[in-house]
Amino acid sequence: MPRKQARERRRQRRFPVTFELRVKELLQFGTQKRAGAIFRAKAQNISTYGLGVVTNRRVEISSPLRCEIITGELPVPIPVMAQVRWVQRNSGQKGYYAGLEFLV
């Protein structure tokens, strides 16, 4: 029996990109968790609402993140606030794939 295609839940089309991010997991209100160290991630795609990234570090769902987009075309990083919406193990490779939603 053919497998059903999963319904696309994204609100906007995603576009492939390749740039690096410097990421810091921030303290969540109402938790005992401490803010995390700064780490790097690589963007895979972008839309109006968020980013798909690959990272070696597992991030917690709902965690607020302070990100800096780093590209060779700009002389300074672009600061962005985001929230982790989902995380999955990067099958066949090291690391994790995560969906980040921009916080405006």
C-alpha cells in the first residue's frame, strides 16, 4: 500500500541558502536551566518565518536563541532572535537538523 505524503505545514516557501550562524541558547523564563555556550550552525534554508539549520549540538525545543548570521557578503553579522520549533537527529551524519522560527 502506498505511503501517504505528509502534509506540508510551512506557511511560506523555503529557499536554499548556505551561511554560518553563531548561536547562543538563552535562559528560559521559569526554568532552572542556565544559558548555554556559544556554538556554530550552518543554515540550509530560509523563509520569511525561519531557518532550517544543521548543528553538532542538540538544542531543546522551545529554547530561545540569539543568533548572528555570518556571510562573506556583509562586513558585520546580522543579529536575529529565534525559537527552536523542532529538532531531529541528522540520519547518516553527525549532528542535528533543527527548525528555528524568527521572533519579531
